[in-house]
Amino acid sequence: MKRLDDFRMQMGRHELVPIMIGGMGVDISSADLALEAARLGGVGHISDAMIKTVTDRRYKTKFVKAKQALYKYNAESEDKSLVKFNLEHLVEATKLHVEATMTRKRGSGMVFINCMEKLTMNAPRETLKVRMSAALDAGIDGITLAAGLHLGSFALIEDHPRFRDAKLGIIVSSLRALQLFLKKNSRIGRLPDYVVVEGPLAGGHLGFGMDWAKYDLATITAEILNYLAAEKLNIPVIPAGGIFTGSDAVSFLEMGGAAVQVATRFTVTKECGLPDDIKQEYFKAAEDDIEVNEISPTGYPMRMIKASPGIGDGIRPNCEAYGYLLDANGKCAYVTAYNRELLAHPGEKRISVKDKTCLCTHMRNFEIWTCGQTTWRLKDTSRRVEDGSYQLLTAEHVFRDYQYSTDNKVQLPEISEPA
Ligand SMILES: Cc1cc2nc3c(=O)[nH]c(=O)nc-3n(C[C@H](O)[C@H](O)[C@H](O)COP(=O)(O)O)c2cc1C
């Protein structure tokens, strides 16, 4: 019986353990988590979502305060189109996070950065170009293009000196999305170095409609593998979404996947950026406690734990400080929904906005608990300790479990010594 460790992913001259820990926004896939994946010979991701908030928290910068002060005059306004990102600060923050991560890298694996196109930041092209270029300048091993079709993203960095040497990949949820990407980029003469195929059971935003349950990862992966073989395109394919055990992973590698991308099992590790009390919410969640809803202003469905405090909250939009989801016209679906509720409930101190959420504020404060569909199984991957809480795992433990387990088994951690 095969184990995941019987396989290797070849990416250029790199031979990797075929485990990629997916990007999880606003520092859930922390540098510590990504670095563990690299140390163990796989691939880890940091994320550039809300990068200025991340550097303020991690490296004591003051980017958010500075932006808030600059646009303070606009806080009461319904119109957020004036709120722009300072591109120099964006470069500085990105470089800081990437450099600080890469200088600590050990082992034979790699660290990539997850770049979501949906973070449109009131100037989609300019900000995305700066984000990707700064990450390349700062020595990131690769960039995973996420949350969007990214039809113009390669063109934004084609003149960068590292464009052909850094690893560049894209996340798709359908063959159609991959075909569009390849067609749009054929002029550039550079294929992606890998394609992550993200199915409907993943965490974060989904590349499906609310009919996500009709789709399944193995079918989409097979379609994409067949297409690439027919076109004689040799691009590593990396399935993602709902791969919970080493045996699940092996089944995808046996069908031709080059590696797997996993995330949910790492949300309850010590290295994960979620606060420890929220990791307990992930452990405790039952299957019924998880939903896919449409409250994200991005327009993509998103999976989360129903008890997330951000759901239904009617906080005043804080685009002056954040504003990562303002589109090219300076609009965000939450701002629109908030203004509508404000108008409908004049004079009320606290309003509730049910159909959209202020994703920037709530992701920043860990109040939207996005998660994969298999989150309800996390309780079976650990032990309960005396006070009833679950023992946090180490990233190494979960990584090794994927790498070496067979028979759909999950190895429980050693019993930890009481603190
Ligand atoms: C808490 C959490 C946050 C996530 N955030 C992002 C994100 O910011 N960008 C992204 O491309 N994918 C995101 N994802 C998706 C993962 O990178 C990954 O592809 C997927 O969850 C893998 O499926 P699994 O969680 O069932 O292992 C997130 C997943 C989780 C669980």
C-alpha cells in the first residue's frame, strides 16, 4: 500500500515532498507555518492579504494608522472612492513580510505567497503589480495566483527580472478557467509552473456558485489532467479541497496529481496564525455548524463556521484604514449594504447587516471563521485534555501524518505534558 512519501513532486530542479500548505488570508497561514512546510521538504504559503495589517502586528509598523489618519475626514462619508492605497507603503510592507520570512527559511522545500486578485484595493492593476513585484524583489520562491481568473496578471510582471525563474502558479476550480488563463497568456510564452485545482470542499472563497455541492474534486482534476495530456502540456496539477488523510492524498497522486494542497488540518496547529481560542472553535465544530454563504463582498461564496461573530454584524465600514475590497470604482458590496441599512433604520445605534459582511475588519479581527468542509473531523485528529479543550498539534505532526499514514488513518499526537 502506497504512502504519500512514495511520491515526489518535481518542480524545475526542485524535488519536493508533494504536500503544499495552502495560503490562508490575513496571516492564518503564518510565516511559521509556511516555514515548517519548507523545512520538511514541502511547500508552504504566506499570504499578502491585508499585508499592512499583518506587518503592523508582526513587525510593529504603523501603516494602518497612517492611512486612517490621512483619510479620517472621509470616515462618515458613504463614498469610499477617494480612499487609495499608497503604493510605496504597499511595497515596503510586502518586502518586509517576505524578507523576514525568507531569511528564516531552512530545508529543501519552498515558500510561496498567495495573491488574491479579488483584493482589488481601489486600483486593481496597479496594486496587484506592486504586490507581485515586491514579493519577487524580496526573494519569494513563488507566487500562487488566487481568487480570480488572473487573465492579466502574468502581463503585469512579465518585465520583472525574476518572471521566468520564480515559480508561478494559478488556482482554478474548472477546466474552463484554466483554458481561459492559458489562452490569455499564450502571447507571453510562459506556462504556469503548477496548477492548483481547488474543489468545492475547500476553505476560504469558493470558485463555484451556490450549487457547489454538484461538483467534485476528482472529476474536475481528471478533466484537467486529460486536457493537459491531450495538449501535451507538462504542468504539475495539485488538487485541493477536502483531502483529509494521507490515503486521500495518495488517491489523487495515483490519478496523476503532482502534489496535494491542504489547509484545514493545519488550522489547529500551534504555528497557524489563528488565536488559540479560535482554534478550539474549529476543533469543536460539528458538520451542521459549517455553512457556505454569500456574505463575502467579493461575490464568491465562502465557507465558514456559522457561529462566526462577524456574520450579521453591522459595523461601520472601515475602508479608511483597510479598503482591500474596494473595486476599481471605489465600491464594496458591504459599504452599499451598510448604507442601505443605515437609511432604513435612522437614528439606531447598532444596525445589523445580514446579506454582506465587512470582510476586511472581520478577517483582521478573526471574526469570520472561514474553514474547509472537513473541519468537523478535526476533533478526531487530536486528544482532549483535562479542561475539555483539545490539544493543539504541531505542523510537523500533521505534515508527517499526511506523509506517512496509510489506511485512511490519522495519527493522534503524543500526550503533551501539562504546562
Ligand atoms: C482558514 C482558511 C483560509 C483560507 N484562505 C485562503 C486565502 O486567503 N486564499 C486562498 O487562495 N485560499 C484560501 N484558503 C483555501 C486553502 O488555501 C486550500 O486551498 C483549501 O482550503 C484546501 O482544502 P482543505 O482545507 O480541505 O485542505 C483558505 C482555507 C482555509 C481553511
